[in-house]
Amino acid sequence: MKELTKAEEQIMQILWKLETGFVKDIIEQIPAPQPAYNTVSTIVRILEQKGFVGHNAYGKTHEYFPLVSKRDYTRSYMKNFIRNYFSGSFQEMVSFFAKEDNLSVSELDELIDEVKRDLEDENPS
């Protein structure tokens, strides 16, 4: 899966939240100063060419929707991030952030417990 530019990711974050939207709906969600209509329209068309966005046509107007879920993109992005910055080691990444954020042993234990709960929720026995 291709990575998104900062502008493309901003648009995708909005479409994931809206689920469907016209260019004007997307622009309304962008904080000031808002980009021009043509700028957003161009980015959406690029996202469509990359396979991230689809549309329904109503005459000359298009309603856009995500083709790639936020979860799938996040998974792909994080796998690339871990591979590029931590030699593909999830443990190395966690260790880095634990040290960087000065996490205590009890905070790490809480994190482990939270991950266990999340895994149990996803894979109930």
C-alpha cells in the first residue's frame, strides 16, 4: 500500500470520519485557513488514482468515500514505520518509546494489561 502525503492523509482522516462526502463537506472539516476548492478536489482525485477513494457521480458532482479503511492504512503505515526505523522489530520500537517517554515499570505493566484485554476482545475464546 502506498504511503500518503501529509495533505492526502489529512483528507483521508476527514473521509474516514465522514464516511462519505462532497468536496465542500471535506473543506468544511479543515481548520482555517481552508484551502481552495480546486486544491482539495485535486487531492481527492489523486487519492482516487491511488486507490484510496471511490466516488458516486450525481451529474457533474461527485460524492467521495474511502476504499481503504483507516485500520488497514494504519497497519500498513506502522509496518513500514517499524521496518524503516526499528529494523522491523516491534520490541525495539516499544523499548525506544518506553525509554523516550520515561515510562515506569507500573506504566509498562498497565500497557501490557491493556494490550492483553484488546487481544482478548478481538479473539474471544
